[in-house]
Amino acid sequence: MPDQPFAEHTVVVTGGGTGIGRAAALAFAERGAKTVIVTGRRKERLAEVAALHEAILPVAADVTTDSGAEAVAEAVREHGGTLDTLVHNAGIFRFSPLAALDADSSREVLETNVLGPLLLTARLLPLLRSPGAGIVLVSSRGGHNPTPDGSVYGASKAAVHSFTRSWAAELAPRGIRVNAVAPGFVRTEVYAANGLSPEAVQGLFAGVTPTIPLGRVCEPEDVAPWITRLADPANALVTGQIITIDGGLDITAR
């Protein structure tokens, strides 16, 4: 495979300020992308990522809104007008036990994880290179395995699974590929965002690690290479696929 498969490409990565999105944005930039547009709601985190590589362009935008989606589209138009890769990484988790269900947090999860990818893909569709563009969605093993106390999140990621396969079929005639990665436990800020202390996060990972056949949880850098592989034009016949990256947890869940 060439060292610079994304030379002269324009890439959009949502949720690009932290975690998997940050790692993916850097991976695309390091592999030759001309412009990597990173989006998110926190300007300071986007600026931190943009400072790491000259190809990364921060665009503060809430892509669950029409105005946010249009801001991303305008950035693409200003930087060549054609989009080669769209990575839907923005997503949130909220605990949602049925006995204490919070309607507002449930709406937040569904708007971010489901409505956001839907709105942004529709807005950017006229700009996607046809043929040749690729869409990669960041889902979760929660989309196909039980998620106790997290059913809303699980449902949102099951929707992402459905988007992946439905859009792959719908966009294949245009030569646009659609794939997804479905990570398991990953060391990101999502746990702190749900109120867990650093000690609680470490305890969670220590507790789950013995159940993972390969013996460790994922780092963002474990997931990013699969995003770039699925986006790589060399994989021109790969579409509609959902790659689980969980150290083998799926083996024990069946």
C-alpha cells in the first residue's frame, strides 16, 4: 500500500477534538491528506488538534443542527469543493436505566449519535466525490450486544449499524463506499463525561480487562488505523462492512 494514499484528499472528521476522532484526524494528515476538517462543539480542543499538523482545519460546529451541518459544508466548498472521506465519529454515551430514565439525556444521545450523522451526510452528499468517496462511521459493539443501563446508547449505535448497510446499498451506484468500525472499551474522555472519577475509570478497566481475550482495552490509536484502512481508495470493493475492534469480547458474548 502507498505511504500517502490520501494525497490531495479532503477529509471531514466529526468529534475530531479528542479520542478516536483526534487520532483519526492525525492519521489522515500524516498519510497525505491535503485538508482534514475537524468538527466539534469545543473550540479549544479543536485548536489543540489543529496545532499538531498543518493540514488540520478546525471548524466549531454542532452537526445536529442545520446551521452546523452547513458550516461544515461551507468549509469543504472553501477548500476545493469536493469531499473524499467523511468520518462520523461524534458520539456520546449516557447511562439510561429504565428505572430512572431521563428524557432529556436520551434525546441528547439520539440527536448526537443518530440525527447528527443523518443531517451531515445529507448536507455533504452533493460534495462527496462520485465515484470514489468513502464514508466511515464510528459505531460500537453496543450496537449489536446488550447494553444494560445503556439501552438508548445501544439503540443509537444499532441505528448507526443500519445506516452503514443501508447507505452502502443506496450509494453503491454512485461509487461511494460506506463502512463502520465498532469499538469495545476504549480509553477516551467518555467515562469522565459521565461523571466517573479517574479512579473509577481505572477500576472499570481493571475489572473488564480479564474478560477480554486479548488482555487489554483499546486505545484510540488502535481504532484509527481501521478507519483509514476502510477509507483507503485501495480498498475499492469493501463496502457495507462493520469491523468490531474489542480485543475479542464478541467471542465471549456469543
